[in-house]
Amino acid sequence: MEKLRIATRESALALWQANHVKALLENRHTGLVCEIIGMTTEGDRNKVSPLSQMGGKGVFVKELETALLEGNADIAVHSMKDVPAKMPTGLGITAICERASPLDAFVANDCSNLDSLPRGAVVGSSSLRRVLQIKAAYPHLNFRELRGNVDTRLDKLDRQECDAIILAVAGLTRLGRADRISDSIEPEVCLPAAGQGA
């Protein structure tokens, strides 16, 4: 029996992705047993600072990269959009799973899409990419930093801390929350992150 240690963040979405990879590998390689190693990253611990001020994408992968480099894990599973363009020496991308929808999702309780938001409505997002693109198309909207996992962000929307939030369609779908998607945002309005959905 061969064993493979898979490092991943401990969010519900990260665990879904790691378990998906685990199932794919174990089904393809008879006798392989994969162990999920959940880890907490700087991005998970610091839910206050804007990601753009924390160093961007790297705050969600550094601890996993360290586990790989120190021999405490054999592979790591990430959302492709969270992988920095430059990786530490000794690490690389060895596989990318089939991509789900790359689009961003508009999620709201009282509005059907970005066009239906009134002037001054507050849109929550932790992504500077999303904020800048949507603000260019909808300058009458206000934006606020929205950190946390998918359920935390949905709870903040339900508590009316925002009028709408922007999340990845793939993440909501993988967690069984596709029913919360009010609209998919076309790439002409908000170009998805490179690799989003993979």
C-alpha cells in the first residue's frame, strides 16, 4: 500500500477540493491511500486586513509550501486562482483538475443582478480584481472588504452588512450553494482570475 499526504487549507471549499483530488487519485491508482493534512494559513488567521495589504495570493499557500519543502506533505491542493505566479524553488504545478465555471457570481437577497442594485448599494468582496472591474462598469456602487469563508460571507449578506457579494461560481457550486447565485457576471464586466474554477 502506497501513501500520499495531501496538504490543504481547512476551509470547507479547500477540503472539498482536496477530497476531490484524493478520490481521483485513489480511483486511478489501486492501492494508493491518501491522507488529508489540514492546515491554517496566514490568510485564514488574519480575517481583518485587506488581502491586497497582506501580500496577495501567497497568504493562502505559504504554510502549505513550507510543509512540502520540509517533507511534511507530498502534494498540496489549492484553488488555481490562489496560486502565485512565482513559486519557490523546488515546487511546481504538476496537475490541474478539470475546470468548472470560471465566472464570478453575483449573490444578493433582494436584487437579481448588478444592474438592479440602486445607487450607493454596498457590494462585498475581498478581491481587488473584482472591485476594480465592477467599479469601472458600475461607478455608482460602493464596495467594502469582505473576508471569510463562503458561509461567513453569505451570513454577512444575510445580516445585511452588504447589499450584494461577489464570489466564484465554482466555489458556490462545489459547496452545494449554487441556489444562492442570483446571476453570473459576464467576462466583459468582470474578467475572472487566471485559473479560476480549476
